[in-house]
Amino acid sequence: MELADIVAREGYEWTRSGCTVEPKFWDVVSPRFYARGFLSG
């Protein structure tokens, strides 16, 4: 449960800042669900 809370909070903080601020654990969490500039196809 705590891990889910950390991931949710990191995503919230990041989107709340307009995707400009990197929250405390962002370097650990972001590669799991975000890839800037990634294009499939």
C-alpha cells in the first residue's frame, strides 16, 4: 500500500507542477510509466 501511495503522490506532484518539477522519488518512479519523446510505430 505504501508503494502505491508513493507512486501516486509522485505522479500528482509532477502533473500539478505542469510537468516541470521532479518530485523527491521521480527518478525512481518515472521510468516505470513515462517516456518523454517516445513515439510508437
